Amino acid sequence: MSQPARRNEREKLMRLALGLMLATAVGAPAAAGPLEGRKSGAEILAATTADDWRTLDPENTLYIELESGRVIVMLSPALGRPHAERMKALAREKFYDGLSFYRVIDGFVAQGGDPFEARKTPSVGPIAAQFEEPADGARFFVLPDKDGFARQVGFIDSLPTGFDKKAKTYWHLHCAGAIALGRSDDKDTAATEFYIALQPQRYLDRNMTVFGRVVSGMEKLQALRRVEPPESEKDDIGEKIVAIRVAADVPESERTPLEILRSDRPAFADFAEARRNRPEAFFYFRPNHLDICQFPLPVRAKAAP
């Protein structure tokens, strides 16, 4: 090929490449861009004041000590109180020390306690179910979003909660981290065994008594070895529970002081709205919907005085 011909060929290729670049630029979708006038969840949390946060009450906080570290459970001050008090009493008796999470089902629950019922507890019998109950005086932050398991959902004391308008009863939801006592088919047979939901198990709502939720250390529960309930002491009984303690009984220097965003404050409503429509530039489709179990409860370390 002659030199002029080669030059013409190069020019054709350059024009073709330039045309492809222009076509790509014209056809490229525009960036989503943030929603104007709407703050992101991170911006809302950054603008909160001390009044927007509540320090966990040591008397209503459990520390589940595992070999991998500490799991922190916030007990509900409004619902399921007899069940919460039972768990606290057993913790104070050191009933759970040295037992294990003997039933850990992937995508379901981590269940702990005494699988062989060998450990005796003084004056501990079955406890009555409290699947739903009134909550006089409690502040219920209502979500407008539709829910497949309850006519109305929201938060009481920052814990996911359902509400039956007709019966005027409330119950905490089986979102990930929910804690409840196990039972047999008879609803009033809960005693010492407990479980924590590894993923939402909403079909258990109003069938079990949820009395709190994990607020820190969920990753340690998710990492537990998967095991089926043992049939004999030779079977794998799962990973050890070093201890369960009520935070109030732990020396102050050994506590983990945490704060949660208060569900009765405007900042909580603003944060919920930011999660509903995700104003960040990353999002192209904004569903205008909030699944209550996908709402990440804001938790932070309490600043030193």
C-alpha cells in the first residue's frame, strides 16, 4: 500500500474511533444525582444533638460473652417484661455460664441454653406468653409503609413494633437480632432456652414473645458454627457461652457504653425518610418504601464525659 493510501486509512480509522467515542458519550446515561434539598442518612446523624440519643440502661442491657467477644442486647422497657426479667434472673444466677449455642440454623436462629436440661434452677417454671399486649404511655413512632405481617408497624423505644388498632395491642417484631425465649407447642412453656433471629422471621410475630434486640455484636452471632440440636453429649453442642451478665452487675470500667437514636425525636423520623427514598447520588431508582426490618438502628459509642 502506498504512503498516501496508508495515510487515508489511518484518517478513516481515527474518524471511526472519534465517532464511536461521541456516540458513547451521547448515549451514556446521566448521573443519578442527589435529591435536591434532601439530606442523606449520614448527614442527618451528623447533625443530631445529645438530646436525640438515649444511653442504654445498664439494668435493661445484657452482655452475652462469647469466646469471639461481646454481644450486647437491649431489653425492651415496654413489652415482654416478665420474659426480660426471667432472662435477667437467669443471668444473675449464672445459669448460662458455660452452656452453648447448641442450635444454629443458617438464615434462621441461634438458640442457646441447656440442650439436655441437666442444669437445675431454683423456682424457675414455665412463663406465660405475651405475644401481644397494651403499651399504655409508650410512644409509638408509626411508619406509613405497608407491611405484610401487620396492619401498622413502627417503633417503641427504638425497637421494631407491630400494632393492632382493633385490639389496641403491640408486639415487637422478629427482625434480625430479635431475642425471645423458646417454647414447645403449648404457648405458656417458655422457661430458660432463648434464641436470637439471624435474619427476619416475621411469621413468628405474635407466636413468640420478643423482649429485646441485639444492638452490637451481631456479626459474632452470624459467625457461630452451624449445628443441629445434639441428641447426646457426644454430639457437637456448638460454641460456648462464656457468660451472660446484666450490664448493671458489671463494673463500670468493664461496660460498653452505647447510645441509640431515640424513636420519639424528629431526627429519627428524618433518618427513616432518608432510608425510604435514599437521596444519595448513587441511587437511580428510589422506591419510596421502607421495610422495617431493613432499617438500621443507629447505635454509637457514648462519648466520655
